[in-house]
Amino acid sequence: MILRKTNDLLLPVSSSLAGMGFSSTWVFTSLYMHDALSISYLFAGLVFTVSGLSAAMSQVLAGRLGDRFGHRNVLLALIGLSGVAYFLIFYVSYFLHSPLVFSILFVVNISINSAILSPLNSLVSLSSSSSLKGFSYLRMGNNVGWGFGPVIGGTIVSLYGYPYLYLFGVAMNVANAFVALSILNVRGRTTRNPVKARGRINPLFFYLGMSALLLFMIQGQESVTLPNFAGSFRDITAFGLGIIFFVNGLCVILLQVPITRITSRIGLSKGYTIGIALFTIGFFTMAFDYNLLEFVISMVVATIGENFGFPAGNAIVTTLSRNENIGHHMGVFNAFISMGRSMGPVVGGTALTLFASPVKIWSLATVSGVVAILIYMIKLSRIVNAEEKQASETVDLPS
């Protein structure tokens, strides 16, 4: 019980610090690459795509290493490597100004920071008495970091310049290391269940991963389609875009707990499918938005979908996993998510290039959400319901 309470508190704090350091640099790095290093938009986009694919592989590796050596140990190692990577990027951006070296280090740093998700998710899964509740708190912590990170990053750039962003990243990793040292390590005990395949990845995870990939292709529209559509088609200012994303983070903080209680009552399958549906609808309705208030309303709908679907997806991984394989499965699941985020901007960019109609643009950008629901309902819903029912017969989950 003490272990659970300790990790339930510290894991969201660790996620918040990681998210704050990561988001403070992520938002402004493409600007630095173009403005200071004279890197073309095409090459910068290629760097981000490669970093997304590399992140997918690193998450799988981190999950498998966590299963073998302990997830807390892997988390500490990744935080240390992230701090070193941030310092090297600071050195290159301040002294060398080499586009190639900077790009390589940036890809490495994205891979390391993305891999941190695997031990964090695995520790939540193994520590929490309710995985849904644990993942909800972890998500709230991460969104606190992503809410304040860009504001802090923008202030640093305005006052001191781009290189000092990466020193802030070093500072966040130092703080996170002290938090991680207090996290209690948890190892999964061997379980027996014919649905929860051991060794190789169960085919069920392929279907779950595909639904997540298609869902996160829509989230990928936040980096290209939404900013360009809002700015070019609807004359929304940069400040207005900041308000839209701030509302997203605020809704997570305010609504995640009550929505988690609803999901725990209606079940993971219903929560996941409702989440995908609302997330898809929220982004599609942006085709009909003309002013800031309307975009904010659409973002609120999409964020409510996030609050239902994103934690439920991680909890479903826990439901279908053996304890001793949880890191591997979380890594594979996160890899699908990373690939979806990488593919989303390509789809959105294609839609913006091919179409002038807002309805056509957002139809192509969000159709993957409909396919994600169909895959989950046809291939997984019945099995997840049965597994969740079996678990509830042996463990009383808090509401």
C-alpha cells in the first residue's frame, strides 16, 4: 500500500518534469533550425519524421530492458542520458552551429525522451491499484508540464536566446533524477492467462496498436494542420493558437478525474470508443470554425475525447498483459502511438496541399478515427470486456 501511494504521487511528478523540459524545447526547435541554422522546412520536417520513427523503436527497447533490469533502473538511466543529450545540444547550438550535428543530436534526444514513457507507464501499471486511475493521474502530470513548458520556453527565447532552452532541459532532468531516485521499483509477478500471451506479442496487441496509431494520426494534426488551417484559412493569430492549446491542457487538468470515474463505471471499451469518437468529432468540426471561440469549443470536445480514450488505451494494455511482460507491451503500444504522430502531419500536409475546401481537409485528416473505432469494436471490444469482468471478480477497483 505504501509503495502504491508513493509511486502514485511521484510518477506524475516525474512525468510533469519530463514533459516540461521536452515541450519547452520541442515547440521552438523547428524555428531555431530554420532561423538560426538556415535549415529548410523540408529538411526540418524530415528530421522530425525520422525522430518519430526512432522514438517508436526506442520505446520498444526501453520496455524490454525494463522487464529484464527493472523499470525504475531504466527510467533513471534514460533521465541521465537525456540530461547529457540536452547539454550536448546546448554546446552545439551555442558554440558549433552545425546543422548536421544538431539534427543528429536532436533525433537522439527525442528518442531518449520518448523512451521515458515506457518505464513510466509500466511502473504505473504495476504500482496502481487501478491502472485507469493511475494512467489518468500520470496524464494530468504530463499535461501540467506541457502546459507550462512552452510558456517558459518562449520566455527563455525572448530573454536569452535559443541555446538556453537546452540548458533548461538539463535542469529539468536534474530535478527529475532526484524524483526518480525516490520512486520505488516494482517487478511484475508471473501470471497465467491464455489471453495474455507470453514471449511473442499477442496478435490482440496488433489490433489495439493499429487503433491507437490511427487515433494518434489525428493528434498529429496539432503540429501542422491545425496551426496552418487556423492561421491561413481563419486568420487566427499566434496568440490565439496559444489560447487553443492552453484550453486543451486546462481541460485535462480539470476534467480528467471526473471522466476517469465515468470510465471506471461504464468500462474500458466504452470509454475508449467514446474517446475516439469525441476526439474525431472535435477535430472534424474545426472545418466549420471561423473564430477563436469556435475553435476553443471544438478543442474542448476533442480534449474530453482525450480524457476518455488516452488513459483507457493504456489501461487496456494492462488488462491484456502478463505482469512480467508489461514493459515490452507498453513499449510496443507507445511505438504505435509514435508512428501515428509521425504519420499525422504527412496526411494533414497532403490535405492542405490538395484541397481548398475545409470540409475535405478535415475529412482526410480525421477519417482514421472512424477506422480506429471499427478495428477496436470488431477485434477487441468483446475480449477486453471479458478480461475486465474477470479482473473485477477478484479485485475491487476504486471508483
